[in-house]
Amino acid sequence: MKQEPLPKSLPVNGEGLQKTRGNQPPITTLDVKGISTAQIVHGEGPPVVLLHGWGAHSGLMWPLVERLAPLGYRCYVPDLPGFGQTPPPPEAWSVFDYAAWVLALLEANGLERVHLFGHSFGGRLGLILGAEHPERLVKMVLADSAGVRPKPSTTGSLRLKVYRAALNALRGAGLQAQAERLRGWYGSRYGSADYKAAAGVMRETFVKVVNEDLLPYAARVKVSTLLFWGDRDADTPLEQGRLLERTIPDAGLVVWEGAGHYSYLERAADTARVMDHFFRQ
């Protein structure tokens, strides 16, 4: 599976983006729960595991890693199953399956406790791990994290209600072919860009992942957590970051002005510097 290009939402001349793939160490592979997993390992010192977002790959963590490693950290950056050079899971996974896979990744690398960094989808995994397995984490950093379900508009809620009623009626009448055509049309017409880009098992996985509201897990996170957010993030708006700050028992929020959904890349040097200070406290 080849590396994906940089997301179009990234600024062309943003800090750190010029070297997203340049100078990064070779990608190695190891078996994690039967999946041949590609990962980057770089630096020496306390371990930091960095989890990328949906549709991304380990290369999009490199600008942060190359600034964090010289500060005294050993960074582990996997391609999550279904992204980069790691093949998809054998069946549609939920966010909880991915979180269990991250625990297996720690075991495969011989890591007992780590600092965790998660961007977007990686943040979803962090919320689960911070609530369910805090003994495996020292501190956690989430950047523009997903996991807070946005409130649908009145029009969107009504449209979804009508769609589900029609779909259930067709299936109940045994009209499976018509139901599948309706499902395909609705997804093509109203599905997100991530949904449309996914195929096969990864499209089914995406549906499972985005339907999970992880705010109850955020309320049970038991490790100190630092949040980074771009005030121009259109994918996970800043109000979601403020809600996570209020919900996570021990959390602080850093807002990067003028940055979007990839705020950690647009402010890579500053993000690494603040992370280092946070980890050493």
C-alpha cells in the first residue's frame, strides 16, 4: 500500500511541511496481532508513541518527530492498519479494536509505559486508552482530536431519519437490491470526503468509528492530558477542544492561532517545545 499524498487542507508553505518525508529514517515492519505493521522508530530516551489521523500515515508525523527526538525521546510512529504501508484489518474494526491493537503494538515493541500523542483519529484512541488503560500511559497529548460527536442540523437529522426509515422498509420487504442502491446513493450524495475515499472493509470501519461518541471516555481519562488545537480547524472545531478540556479531569488547552486541523504540523517546532516541557513536569 503506497503512501498517500499530503492532505489538501494543509498549507503549502506551513512550517515543517517541506520535510514531511525528507530525511526520515527507513520504515521497518513488525507483526502486531497478525498484521504486518510499518513503523518509524527514531531517537533515544523515554518512549513516545505518535498516532496519526484518519487517511494519514506515519510520514505526517515526521516533522514533529524530527523536532521531538533531539530533545531526548525515542519516537515510535506506526502506520495504523489500513493506512500508509500497513494493510487493512481482516474485518471492519471499531475504534475499540484499534485501541486494543495499539496495546498490542506496545507489547510488540517491548514498551511498558509511554507518552502518547494522537492527532484526530489517533486522538480517539488516546481517549479510550487514557480511560481504560491509564497504567500504560505516562502523559497524553491530543491534537485536534476527534471523538466528540457534532450536533447534527435539524435538516440533517430529518434527512437521516427519513433515509433510515426507507432503508428499513426496503429491507423488511425483502428488496435487498433496492436497499443497497439507496444506501449507495445516500453515501455518494451525503457522505463525507473520508467516507467516499474509503472502500471495502475500511469504509465499513469508518462508519463504525465515526458513530462512536467518546465524550464519556474523556470524562474517565486518568492521565494528565495536553490538548493542541487550531482556531481555524474546520474538521474538529475549536469548540470541541474546549469541551474536551472541560471534560477530561486533568487537561489543558493550547490554541494555535491561524492554524487548521493539522495545527501540530503548522506549528511543529512550538508543539515539540511545549510537549517537552509538559513531559518533563
